[in-house]
Amino acid sequence: MKHFELSEFDSPDKVGSGENMLPSFLEKIDLARDISQVPYKINSGYRTKDHNQAINGSSISSSHLIGVACDIHCTDSHSRERIVYGLIKAGFTRIGIAKTFIHADTDSSKNPALWLY
């Protein structure tokens, strides 16, 4: 990857768990970062079941559990616009926008969606 270290996607409770991220997801998020031209700080990548439960993540269907999702830290409108632009141009069709982060996933078991938290 050009813009990331695999460890940026580790679950906080398991060093090395970023290796569970799907390679095609990592290629796509790296492309999105390249297009966006703003830094991405990964708040959450892969999650173990225990960590996902501890933060009240979706217990059954969280895309983080299967290594096809990440949350990108974002608190200003310029970065938010650039990140969303990059994600869309890179082919992401599942994007969630919150006040302090942007969720992106490539979970093929779910319908394309754009949502607000």
C-alpha cells in the first residue's frame, strides 16, 4: 500500500489483526486516499468480536468483523468533501457520514447506501 501501514487497521485488542483485512478493500481504500489528496487517519479497521461488542458495534452484521470496512477520522468540511469524493471515485458504494468520521465498506452482502449517523 502506498498510503497505509497494515497495523493502522489492527483491532485495538489484537496486534497484527489488520492482516485480516481483505486485500481488495485495502487496494480500494489506498486508491481513494490517492484521489482525495488529504491524509486518512483510520479510527477503526478490522475488529475482533470482543472489541466490536465492547464498542456496541453491530453484533451480527458489522463489516468490520470480516475485514471490509474502516472508519476514517474527519472533523472538518473540506476534508469530509475530499474523502467522500475519493471514496466515490474509487468505487465505494457504501459510505456513512458522522460528525467525527466517515465509514466506508465493500461488503457485497449489503446493498449500496449512503447514510448519516
